[in-house]
Amino acid sequence: MKRLKADLLQFFHCKAYVCAMSLVALCCYGYTIAHPSIGMDDTAIGLYFQEGVAPFVGRWSFFVAENVFHMHIGDFAPWMTELLGVLILMFSITIWCVLWKRICEPRMVLPVWAYCFPACIFLSCPLISEVFVFYLHNGVCTAYGLTALSLLCLTESLSVNRSKRQRIADIVWASLLLTVALGFYESFSVVFVMGGVMAFFLLRRLYGRTGQAGDHQTVYRTKILLWMRNGFLVGASSLLLRMLILSVLNAVYNLNRLDIYNVRYRHLFGDNFLKEGELIMNLKRFWVMYYVNGIVYLPITVLVAAFAFIGIYSLYHGVRKRELILVLCSFSMVLLPILMSIVEGMPTRYRSGQYVPLVGAFAVLLLFIELFQRRRASSIYRILSAASFVFLAVLIYNQCADMNKWFYLDHMKYQNASEVMKQVAHDLEEEHDISKPIVFGGAYRVPYSISKDAYCSFSSLQYRWICYLTDPIDPYLKEKYYAPNGRGYVFTEMPVVSLLQWGVTAFDGTSEQLIQFMEMHGHSFRCVKDPAVLEETEQIRQNMPGYPENGYIRELEDYILVNLESL
């Protein structure tokens, strides 16, 4: 702990690092902090933390913090939540920098200010906006730090200076920290494995297979079997602990009663894995989402470029130093997300791609290692260094601008949803008997004028390149999954999904989340709970005009039906 504190203080005492991180954080997250909105999950806080839906879907950490330690996480506090989330994320990224700094030294001593570049690339990755719009950001800010701490303990367990008892304690602590991280978001299992591969890659790149570095001996062992053994122990232990914790919480809080909600977490290999043709289709969609979309979506562009750089870097040094294990490590980094998609039984959603910012940051770290190793070799490296600084500064600026765009779009979505529901509430209160329960139906779509940045035009050059890369494997793939309304090719997820569309069918399908949304804006209604009535209303709704046309609200004998279907 003392060593960790000393390492962190090194970064926090570096003015260049603190100023760069603060400026990037302000540019990236300042708008969303200053413009709080109500989105998906914000209306369901009671379900998650009072009813127990959070542990029911496998995310128990917030639930325990709320109900055992009474931290009032379930209180809706958007401005404070966003600000704390950003501060925690900055702290977590710094722990990742501490991890990399420990591994690099003494063989490669990078100045602390140099770490601000991978840290800022990490912090400004626009893909983070996909999960940041959810309440409490699904705990990803905290989970990043816990995963980094777990990897720090894992590396310490492989130190040549540790006793057997200390190594066991390191593995125990690593398992506990990873367990809590997985309790926030399951996708951090991939972050943990990816981070472990990156740590081993650095060691073999800097110290070789023997662990010798001139007059110095590396602090950590560089044998791959030892890393795999300890990593497996940590991973397996954390999964077992997770199962135990969820079983205890289920027994104490009777979570099986929540079967009425359609929220049960996916089993291993997902629900679609065994369906004929689904595995191949999911791999096709993964190819589109995480490679082809790099043509139009900046975080995927950076991801593909980072993978390409790591691959070339590993091939160069692997062949030159006869360390082909470096090539294997880079290949495994590419393969891990694909394996995650196979395990899920569906292509990994962008909001679950927590490894994406990490890959970009790691590629920048390797770039700086190369530049500093060769800084005295010739004048060309000074030119390359200057060019790299300029390139990274431009990239960080573009990532900041891109993230601002998505946060602004999200706020516009909220304003639109708020205006629609205020109009619906006004129509209900003025013209109908609101003592009757309300049924909402239909899919309200975000207006194209708001979400247009999430579309790629069918007439654009970018779309032509997308066709070149997708049509040979499946000419109908785009139309089936990524062109839902004929307005263009959709390359993101959250910007095109309205809270009103989600709220109609969320959880138990009673529109309770829309009722809760209206209550948060000062309107009180009741929702229909009877499944038979809900099925009946769906038949009636088919012959009704949608919002805002006349007749989009129909009052029946026992309830009121509202059709939100938009053209």
C-alpha cells in the first residue's frame, strides 16, 4: 500500500500530467456534467437497488454498497454522479499508468509526463460515452481501477523478491478486487485478461525470456506458464466468489421472485449460441461493428489502428529478438474480444467494450517506449518524436470533439423525450379520465434531425467502402441489422435508441418506466399490470394513428391506450 501511494503521488505531483488530464476531462465530460439528463436506467433506480434487479442480473457491487453499507447510491443525483464518475475514472486510469510504470522500470524509465499521452487517449475514448449515459455509468469508472489494482497484485505475485506467503496473499487480493470489479460489469473479465497479456508483453519486450537486463534483474518473472498459472488462479477464484456472493444474495433477498422481469443475465455461450447459423452470423456482425465501422466511427478507427500498430510492433521485435511470443500476445489481444462475443452468444455491444480505450492507450505506450529507447540514435527520431506529439495531440482533440458530439446528442434526445411526454401528459390530463391506468405502446424513434450524426449516408464514399468489406461475406447483413429505417447506415447504438422506445417494453412490459419518467417531471399516472390486457391493447394499437396525430390516445372502459409509434 505504501508503495502504491508513493507511485500515485509521483503522478499527482507531476504538473504536466495533472494539467493534461484535467484539461482533457473538462473538454470531454464538461458538457454532460453541466447538462444532466434522464435516460435509460435512471427511471429504474428503485428496481435496481430496492427490488434487487441489479444482483439478479449479476451486478451485485452497487446493490451491496446501497443495502449493506447504506451509501445512498440509489438517490438520483445526476450532476454529482457525473462529476464523481469522471474523477474516479481519472484516478483509475492513473492506476493503469502505475502498473505500466512498475513493469517498465528499471529497464525503461519513462518520465511521468510521458504517461499523460496514453492516459489522455484512454480518458478521451468516445466509446466511453456509450456507457456513460447510463446511471452510475454501470460502475465502469470504478471497475477500471479495481481491475488495474487486481493486475498490480497479480504482477506482485510473480516478483522474484516475494515469499510464498506473500505470493498467496497477492493472489487472494487480486481475486477479491477482480470479483468486485466483475460485480460492477461482467465485461471486465476481458479487461483483466487483456491487461495481463499486455503486462506480460511489456516484460518480454523489455527483459526477454530470461528476465535479465544488463546489470539489472527484472522484478517480475517472465515465464509465460507462471503468468498463465497465477492469472488462471485469480480468474477462476473470482468467478467462484462471484457465484457464491450471488447465491448468498439470492437466498437473503429472495431474488428468484424477480423472474417476472425479463432481465435474467445470459448464461455461458448465450441464448443464441446453439441456434443454427447464429454463431456465424454473430461473427459477421462482430466484423462489421469492430472493424468495418472503423471507416465511419472514430473509436473503432483508433482501435483498428492500435491493433495494427501492436501487431507490426510485435512482429518487428519478435523476429528481431527471436521472441515470437510477442506475436502470440498481440494475436491473443485481437482474439480475446472475439471469444467474448462467442461466450455472450451475440456481438459485444459498444457499451460493453471496456477493452477498447485500453488498447489505444497501450499502443501509445509502446510508441513512447520505442521513441525513448532511440532518442539518441539519430536526428530522424527527433523528427519522429515531434511528429508523434503533434499526431497524438490532434487525435486527443478529435476524440474530445467526438465525445462532446455524442453527449450533446444524448442531451437533445432527453429534451425531445421530455417534450413528447409533457405533451402526452397534457393531452391525458385535459381530455381524459386519468384515474384510469395508462398503457403505452409502439416504438417512438429518435427524430433524424437529432440522431443524424449516427447515420452514414447511402450515397457517401464511406458507405461504398462499407459495402466493399461486407457484401462479399453477406450482402444482406447491412439491411438486416444496420439500416432499420432507410435513412442511412447506423454505426452506433445508444444515440439512436430513445428512452420512450425502451420504456415501452423494459423489464415487465407494463410501460412502468415511462410512467416513472413522467412522475420525475411532475405527472402522476398508473400503469396496467395484467398481461392479458397488455396483449389486448397491442391488437387495438395496430389500427390507431401514432403520436402526434389526432387519435393517438384512445380511452376505453377500463384503461387509456397511448400509441407512441412514430414514422
